[in-house]
Amino acid sequence: MILKKWRWLSILTVLFLFLSGCSKTPPSDTIQVWAHSGPEAERQTIEQQIQSFNASQQEMTVELKFLSEGSYNSQVQAAAISGDLPDVLEFDGPFVYNYVWQGNLIPLDELLTPELRENLLPSVISQGTYQDCLYSLGTFDSGLGLYGNRSLLEAAGVRIPEVNEDAWTAEEFQEVLASLAEKDQDGQVLDLKLNYRKEWFTYGFSPIIQSAGDDLINRNDYQSAEGVINGPSAIAAMKELQSWMQQGYIDPNIDDAAFTEGRVALSWVGHWAYQDYLQAIGDDLVLLPLPDFGEGSKTGQGSWNWGITSKSRNPKEAMQFLEFLLQTDEVLAMTNANGAVPATKTAIAQSPLYAEGGPLHLFSSQLLMGNSVPRPQTPAYPVITSIFQQAFADIRHGTDVTTALNKAAAAIDQDIKDNEGYRSVGTLTCQQ
């Protein structure tokens, strides 16, 4: 009797579970996405893109969460420790290597189509690559150069280079500054955006060292900065920069209006300044490459990127979302909103600003032709950039350049030693 009762209970249980399963539709896949709360135009664009993507899907939904830009990295680190990372994560490009070292990202090589990879800017591939695996993709990149006021430059009788191969030499740049200062009431003729903070100083001025032939770290094995960040060429280049300050050529630019108000003829800054400068200067605005310190004019690269976390249970679906963002129309939607360099060749070709003949074509050509240098591709980068920022501040305020760079080299090498060379990484093979 007891056996029959259990048999009937078992049948009823199976029947209940079967009917319950028939009465519900399978839940759709949800892709959680975290992004930084940047400029309003960027936020609105990504929100619209997610709405469009979700409308095109039947079995997949993307949920977006914005995190404060000021505390973004600390929030991501806290989530990684607690195991609460989303499927898709946005992050500032050069920090990808530290995230990979911590085991928080998966390689994208096997998920990315060959056609899309071929369409991406080489700078985007370079910035997202660590130990021969690709871990991040960006829908836009950045441009760095000199904006000039053509009328003021011509009045001083200086040559105006507009392509990378024709850049002023370091010696010629000194002569340019002197000629401009002779025509300027206070002699302050160059804006270096000293009102900016933190990462700007590494992004904006490490190209000086790289143009001179040195670097922030030895990239052969990323184990030491000694003799590189404080190498003879790096020291000479940073002495040159310090001399601009000591000779009174630099506007402190506390109000961020040195160039737009016509106080200076040159502004050392990125693509994001273009619209404000165009509005202020009009047809007199000209874009120039950074000076050549001996090994060719170099420029910065890298911006916010996307990666798929190791916590994602739906990496293929997450890649579908990233591929959507990298469609030509979507890339142009974002770069029309933020003014950045489109990350794909097809989008550049359709961009009024960055296509050949466009006013910002110099930026896209630099990225396409390999004139840009990615920030060091090592998990030590957060420490390297912090140390270089301090060295720049010291040099700016009159510290002996050799002393400042020797101190920086020692601090970087000590961090690498303390972290056992960052060799015990949490990376996955590219095939996983």
C-alpha cells in the first residue's frame, strides 16, 4: 500500500513539473553591461543603441548600468572581489592589462570575426592586445596634436606643417615659440592644458619621450624602466619641455580659455577640443602634428574600450552586442556624439571630420599609419602612469629632470619587483 502511494506521488510530481514547464516560456538571456557615466551625449547614444539592439532581438536583452567615472575603477575592483562583475565591462583602454592580469577578462580572438578584425584600426587592436591575445575593443579612438591659430602663426613668419612627416623638429619648435613670443604681449604662446589632471599628463607627454627614442618602460619584457624612462634621450626631451616653462612660453590656462580667447597661438591637446576651438577660431584653426624629437613625431592613442568578463555565462551573446556597436552606423553615431576618431576604417571613410580631406584627418592617418604609441601593455601600467604623473609635476615645478626621472625609474622597478614581475598572470589562452 505504501509502495503504491509513493508510485502515485512520483507520477503526480513528474506530471506537475511537466505541466509547469509547458506553462512557462524559457527566460531570455540577459546581458549585463556596465559603462562609465561620461558626457551626456555619450550616455544618450549608448542608451539609444541598447534600445535598438534589444528591439532587434527575440531571445536576448541587454541591461545597462552607469557607474560614476570618478570612482569607476574602484567600483569595478570591488565587484571583481565580490564576484559581481557584469557580462560586458567598459574601461579606460590602458587599464585592460591589469584587469587581464587579475583574471577578470576573457580573450576575444575566437569570438571576433575576421572581417570585423580587419576593419578595426590597428591602434584599437594594439591597445586591446596583451600577451598576443585580444581582450578589448573600442568603438572610437583618440587623437593628439597641436591646434594652431593660422593668423598668429603667419604673422610670426613660422612654417605651418600639416602632415606627420613634415612636423617641426624639437629645435625648430624652440624657434617657433621664440618667434611667436616676440609678437605676443606677455610671451605666453603655448597651452599644454596644465589645468587638466592625472592621465592627461601620461597620455599627452609620454609621446615626447617616445619621439626621442626612449619610453616609460623597456617593452622587450616589461621588467624594468631603468635606462629607459631615465635614458639620455628621455632626459634631453623632458629638459626641452621644462625649458619652455622656464622661458615663460607656457600659459597656465587656469580658465581653460588660453586658446579660445586668442592668448596663445598653439594648444597641445586632443580631438575633444575641436568643436570649441572651431567655434572660437573659425577658418583660422589648423591642426598640426606634435614636434619630432628625433625618431619621428609620435602621438597618443587609446580611449574607453569594451571587454567580456570571465564571469559572463553568455560570451557569444555578449560578442553579438559588441559587434552591433561596431557596425558602421553605430560607430558614426557615437563618434558624431563625442567627436572621437571612429574605430573602423569604413566609418572613417564616411566621417566628414576624419575622412581624407577632413579637418581632423591627421588624427585618423596617425592611427592608421602607426605614428601613435599605445601606453605600456603591462599590468603595472596603473603604477607607471601614477609615477610618471608625479615626475611631470616635479619637472613642471623646477625639479632637476635627471633627478625626477631617476626617481621614477626606481619607483617603477620597485613596484615590478614587489609584484614578482607581474608574471603570475590570470590570463586565458586565446583559444578559450
